[in-house]
Amino acid sequence: MGTLLSLVNQGAVIAAGGATAATWWRMLFNYLVPCCRARASSAAAVGRPGSR
């Protein structure tokens, strides 16, 4: 998911050669946010009665 988000959101900047440190930080968050959300959803589901 992070790769797809990075290509959509930052692809033009990278292709044009204008990537800055901020661009790379944004790309890092494109990987971290979906991962954290999936982990939080999983943890919430495990704690819910009848989740198994």
C-alpha cells in the first residue's frame, strides 16, 4: 500500500528530480500510517467479544 500511495502522491516530484527530505519523510509515512492502522484495528478486534 505504501508504494502505491507514494507513487500517486509523490511520483511526479520524484520523476522531476525535485525530491527533498520532506518528500522522503512523506513517503515514510505512506508506509507507517496503513501499518499502524491495521495493527490498531487488529488489536481492537481481538479485544471485542465474539471476534473469534
